[in-house]
Amino acid sequence: MSSDERFPTGSGTGDASATRVATRHEANGHSAPSGTFVDPAPEPPGRASVAIRTATASAGRARSPLRRAVPIYLTATSCLAAVYLFVPALFVVAWALIVLSSLTAFAVGIARHNPRRRQPWLLLGAGYMTLAAGTVVALVVVPGQFPSLADLVFLGGSLPLLLGGLIGLTRSGARFPDRASMLDAVILTIGAGFLAWTFLINPFLQDPTLGALEKAVSIAYPLSDVLTLAILARLGLAAARNTSLAFLLASGAGLLTADVLYGLSRLEGIWQLGGPIDLGWLVFYIAGGAAALHPSMIRLTEPHVLTRTQVSLRRGVLTFASLLAPAALLVQALRGPVLDGVLIAVVSAALILLSLARMSAVTDNLRQALARERELREACEALLASTSADETDAVLRRAVGRMLPPGTEHRVVLELHSEPEVVAAALGNLTGGLELRYVVTLPPEVAEPLARFELALHCRLAVGDARVGDLFVGADEPALIGLQEAVPVLAGQAATMLDRIRLNREISRRDSQAYFRTLVLNATEVIAIVGEDNRITYVSPAAEQVIGTADLVGSDLLDLIDEEDRDEVRDLLDATRRGMAGEGLNQWQVRRTDGTLVCTEAVIGDMRREPGVNGLVVTLRDVTERQRLEQELIARAYVDPLTGLGNRLRFQDDVAAAAGRRSGLCGVMIINIDGFRVVNDTMGHEVGDELLIAVGKRLSSVLAGRGTLARLGADEFGAVVEDASDVAHIERLAEQVVHLSTETFHVGGSLAAAHLRAGVATTADARTAKELLSQADVALDTVPSSGGRRWRRYEASLHAEVLDRMQLRTDLDRAFAEDAFVLNYQPIVELGEARTVGFEALLRWPHPERGMVSPATFIPLAEESGLIVELGAWVLRTAVATAAEWHRKHPHDTPYVSVNVSVRQFRSPDFVDQVFAELSRSGLPARLLTLEITESLLLGEHDRIHADIARLRAAGIKMSIDDFGTGYSSLSYLHRVPVDTLKLDKSFVDTITGSGQQLDLVRGIIQLAATLNLDVVAEGIETPEEHHLLKEAGCRLGQGFLFNRPMTEADAARLINGFR
């Protein structure tokens, strides 16, 4: 399609388009109220061939003179035709005037009506003019000659132009792009060709007086008539019914009639110029000009939907064409011998095959129709489930897309209207509910999304007489024609669902109004409406409970407000009326009728323009109790619920206050309880809580009058010391704090020790609270967990220690991964004979840069990181394998090996199975393995721990309590938990030579162990005097530097070989 056949939507050319569209409106009978043209062949009810609404009423009135031109033209040309037939002397002049009138009608009609597609009409006009030129050549240039130059003009010029124009018209309206339409055209052509062969072509071929060229030219005319008839029939079946089409069909019929009669008269030799046969050619010219001149000529190039009448007529014509051959056979059979039997058989066979093909095409169309119906049914089901206009819109878009051929470009627009009267005035009322519209004639909001299409299928959405909206589908013409059956069904279902959605919303709105009315009447908040003078015009019943009375209508709202807040409330009400009030809640003090004050939260809304309100809506909520609870919660937020001390928040505030003091020295201490987790895990959380409370009380007694104490969480406390005389004062206080751990705590029916560590920072080194806390944490991290001073004050050098500790932890992980640890073995001897009976496996770490790292340094790091479990498993595996090797070499007198087991390692779920697995793997007898555990493992009621110890001892493994007397000592558990050995801590051994009391304590422990059938191993024996005293006290076993230092595996093997 050329660019001039489109209708741009922009300015400039859009005006010309509107004028052209207006002309089409007039031709379709849809112009403005004045000057309306009524088509003599209107569409049946329920269908609209095309309904393009008028752009302006003035455009219709401007074209009204052309309606009067058609009768004038017909009258004039009819008179000229009468002159042609009845006045032989003037027939040439009359013919010339008729031809000129016809060509003038073509030019005027095309120029004034400006059809949607001009090319078909231009070709027709050129064909008419060329036919007239051929006639002139036949009559003037070569009169009486056949064939002649005139035949060349007729067949080579006029005929292609006429056929091209007619084909163009058939392709401009409702198209038949399917296979069935093509087969229909072929059937009709074969039928007409059969008639032409029988009555015209075959007689010419059988005429012996004609030469080959004469026969060819004679045959060409009926063949061209057959093609013209087929195209005219297709045009008559497909085009919209209107006056111009009737004139055009009459023109073609005149031409065909004249050609047929001319051919027959030539066969009979009776044709003469100016006879009745010429009347057909006169009708051809006159009717053709009338067709172009009549305003309805534009409808032949307008798209339209097919009607049932068109389809039925099409079937009738095809039936007639299919019966021509059998009818001819019947006639010839009745009159005599069948002359064209072969031809009739061939034509019949062709028609039968074409009919079968036609049935196949119908089947395909039926299958497509069924698929379209299935899509339509699914779309209707989806519409029934839609609950909003958006969902309905989405269903319509999806359904239209599925009913179109794949890849078809289209656009669906659903317009819903709140004012149907205004929309009806803009779009027009549809009598049939379906029409094709030019996009440029649609309202801008609809035309914009459809701008890339020329046409749109428009269907009204209505329920009864109520218009809900309009549905527009933009696509190319064949696609829109294919949707003509489905879209009204979709639109009807969508209209029903949209109306139901609207009704549901209306019902919900009314229910909501009733619901909110009930809420207002039963709300605990006071809802009041205040007029321009601040007087109350309505108040909800909740005022009775909040204010003391609900009889407040007519009262001044400000009289209810406390005097201190009245001015502020008055300003806020005035600002709300001016639209300047801020958002958020307002705190008002309202005085009850009994004089008490009520704390309220107030919200003001300006609803003066709302019908039924006409004022400010003030909502008051009583928050008196809430504010009291908030104050209480704030107070509780700063107190630790377990100890009653301040919590971390209070501590942070105290630190911030101390850092902000401009005079006096302040200090911060962060205090940690070492091993608290062990107490919590072994003795239970209740005992752990008792220990925290006891520690808190002792710390409070030390800090009383000198600072504040807070519990920071878990096992950590914080203290703030204010107005200290100097740094030494804070250091002495820190010493007193950690000294508390020298005395045990009586908790849970047992004695437990709480070893305290403290990190100290002062305002002498820090200026802000953040620096104080950070420095105290750094100082705490550098305090060793065992041995040495239990507190440290922050110094700049401590940062290096912290970094060193972090580096050492990294090196520890790397050392384990690289198998850098080794085991040393310290002999355990019988004190009587000094004979080695066993070895204790001791873990050592030879660091590549630091040298031998003390276990007291890296064991706590392993505990913190969790590496202690894997490290302990390696120690067990290595020590058992070494002892197994000793046993293989000395099976009769093998020393046992003693392995230390941490609490975390023993508590691992599969520890016992690991021990049994190592014994099985190495072949070491269980009696040669002793496991050393700490006292903390045995505290509390842990049945699994006791069961695991019992399993180990039942297998022959001996159990030993390491460092007895230094931990959470309780003699009561010794008879409840079966063990084999007590290892007396070195701290007892070191003091027996200088303290008789300490020696008596050691003797008591040894005697108690003997009573319970337990062996005692004294650790750290370094002098002969210690050896002598322990032997006299009844201690059987011991170890220490007096006998041997820890040695390598090779040295231990040589020692065994030496005394064995």
C-alpha cells in the first residue's frame, strides 16, 4: 500500500485524512444529522459492514451536491442513449457524449470522493477510456477490418486495465485469504468457461471461414469475458452492498451481454452498428460513470465484516456453477447425440475434484473454528474467574492473541467509562455492537496505542442498555475479519464480568461504610468533629470512658485541653485549616470531668469538604497507661534482671559520662570470669546464675562508694571509677577486684572458684568513651588465663601483644595443618624404688621463629578456636601408637602411657568410640592407657559423662583426675564418680617443705584416696626432701624434674630399654 493510502495521525496531513474519512462517512450513511445519506441496500440487523463515524457535520454537507449530480448524470446519459438508438444520424455524436460523460464522471468521482484506495478506480477509468479509444479506431481508422488495430487496443490495453481495476476492488474490501476462496473462484471460472466454450469458443474454432489469427482473436474475447465474469462475481459476493456496486455490476453485465451477443451475431452474420446489441455497451459506459460518481463508491475500497447474506449468496453461485456441466449433458442427451461428451466429462471431473478440495478446505476452516471456539471457551472461563478490571484486560489481550494466527501484530485496548453518555457522544451508538473503525477517527486516548494500525475492530461492552466500556482491536484487515465472530462473544462476557466486579465493589463499599460506622461507635479512641469555631459537632461514645462524659456537642474543644497546651492546640487547628499542619502524632494533655489529666495522642484530619462531615476530624487516644509502662520499661532497660546491677546500656552511659568529665581522673574496668562456661555446662545454668549473683555482690562490696558496677553479659562485668586521685588508686582497686577469686564461692551445694581477670583503662590515656572501652578490651585480652598478674592497665605496647596473640593463633592453625607438633614423655616413677612405671604424654610446639612455645600459651588459644578437639585426638592417636610399640618390644613389663583429655574433647559425642578405635588399631592393651581429666568435667549431674567413664573403665582403661585440688574441688564427688588415680597438683608439693599445715593437708588427701582405693601421683617433685616427705605420707607415685624432665620418644625408648 502506498503512503498516500494511509491516514497519518499528526497535524497537517491529518486534516486531509479527516476530510477523506468524512466523505466515506457520508457514503456509509453515518454523517452528521444534516444531509444524511441512506444507503438503498442497508445491512441486515445485527451486522455492520463498516461504520466510520463522521469527523464533522460540515464535511457531509459539503458533499451533498454530488448526490444531486448522479440523477442529473443518469438523466442526461439516458437521453443520449435514446438518441443513439432512435436517431441514427446522431448516434456517433450521442455515443461520444456518453463516453465523455462517463469519463468525466470517473474523474469527478475519484477527485471529490477521494476513496481509500484510488488505484483500482483509476485503472477502471483508464480501461473505459481505452475501450472508447479502441471503438474510435474500429469505426474511423480501420472500418470493417478484422482482426485490426482496434482488437489490439481492446485486448492489449482496455482488457488488462479493466481486469486490474476489478481485481483491485476485490482486494480492497472484505478479503478471502483462505484456500476455500481461491477454489470458489476456480469453480466459478470453470463453469463460466464451459458455457463460453460451448456457445462461443467451439463454434469459432469449427468455423472454416476463419483463419488462425481470426480464430485466436475471436476466442480471446469470450475468454476475457469469462475472466471478467469471475472477477465480477467475486466482487459481488465479497463487497459491501451499496449503490455504486450495483452500478458497477450493471456496467459489467452490460459489457458481457454486449460481447456475448456480438459474438453470436458474428457467427450468424447479422451484426450491424447502431443496433440493439450496442445498448449493452452504452449501459457499460453509463453505469460505470454512475458507479464512480455516486458517493457510495468509496465503500468498495472500505474494509467490512462479512454478512450471512453474502456467504449464502456465495454458496448459491458456486452450486449453480458446479451444475452447469451436468445440465449441459442432460440437455444434449435429450435433444440428440451428445456432442461435447469429452469436454463435459473433463469439466465434471474437474468440478468434482475442486468440490472435494473445497470440502477439505471447509474441514480445515472448521478445525480452525473449533480451535477458536476452544480458545474462546477458555477465555470465557478465565473471565469468570477475574476479580478486577486489570485481570479482565489481561484475559482479553491473551485471548485475542491466541485466536489470531501466530506472529500477527495486533494491539488490544479496553476502555472503561464512568460517564457512558459522554463516551456515546464521542464514539457513537452501535446498533449491532460491532464495527470497523479508522484509527484516526477514534478519541486520542484510544488512537495513540493503535497508531501503527489503519483500522481497528470496535465492539461495545454493554449489559442491557448500560454501557460498560468499549473494546478495540488493532490489526491488519484479514486478521480483523477473522475475529468478527469471536470478539462480540468476548466483549459480552467481559461486560458481564466488569459489571459484576462493579457491583461487588459497590456492595463492598456499602459494607465498608457500615463496618466503619460500627468501628466508630465501638472504637476506644475518641472521634470528634470540630467546626470552624472549634466547637464540637459530633463525638463518639468513647468520650464517656476517656473524658468522663459523651455529652460534649456544642462544647469548645479547647476547654477540654490543659491550660498549658491550649495555645499550641489552637495554633495546630488553625494550621490544619490552612493546609499547613505537619504529619504525625500530637501529644495533648486532656482534663477529665473529675479534674484528672489524661495523656492522649491526637490526630487531626481536614474533612471539611466531605459530605456529612464538614469539619475537622480529631481523634484522641488515651495513652496514659502506655506512657507509664514506657517509663517503667525504660528504667528496666538499664537493669540486668539476674544480678540487679546495671546492664550494658547503663555501663555505656556511665562510661560516656566519665569520658565527658572535664575534671578528675576516671577509670574503666572490664572484668571476666575465667572458666565460667565450664561451671555453666557441668553444674547447670542455675548454678551458673548463682555464681554470677555471688560474684556481682562481692564486686559491689569492693566498689561501693568508689564506682559503679554493671553486668555486660554472660560472664563479663564492667566497672566505672570516678574521681580517682591518681592512676595508682585505680590499679589498687583492680588488684582488690581480681583478689576476690582467691576465695571460693559456695553455690549449688558445692564450692566453686571464680578466677577473675580485669582490663583497665583510664582517662589519662583515652579521651572518648569509645577509646576507653576499646583500651579496656585490649588490656583484658592480654591478661593470661593462668599464672602471672590477673589484671593489666592499658599501655600503648599492649596493641603489639594483641597483634602477637592474633598471629600466634594463625600460626597454631598452620602448625596443626603441617603436623608441626611433637609429643614428649615424662616418666612416672614409684617413689619407693624410683622405678619408672609409666609416662605422661606432653604436647610440645617447636615454633620455627619463637622456638618452643609453652603449652600455657597455645593451649588456651586452641581452646578458644575449638582446635583443642582435633589436637587432642592427634595426641591420643600418637601416644597410643607409641605405647603400642613399647609393648611389642617389652610385652611383659610395659610402662603405661597417660594422656590428658580436655573437657571439650571428652564431651564430643564419639570420644569413647575414638579411644576404642585407637586401641584396636594399635593393638595396645587397655590397661596400659590412662586418661587424665580435670575436676570440672565431673561437676554437676551429667549422666552421660558418668556413663562414658564407666564404659572406659569397664574396658580396662584407667581414669585419673589431673591437677586435683586446684579447681572446683568437692570431695563428695570422688565416691560418686569412679576413677583410679588422683594427680596432686604441683602447688601442694611446692609448699609441703615449708608449711606443716600444708603437709598435713597433703597427708589427708593421700589418706582419703587410700580409703577410696585410689592411687595418688604427686606432680612437680624437684627436691629429695619433697620426695622423702611424700613417700612418708604414703604417696606411691610421683613425677618431676628430680627424676626426669620430659623427653623425646627416642629418649623414652632408650630409658625403657635401659631398665628393662
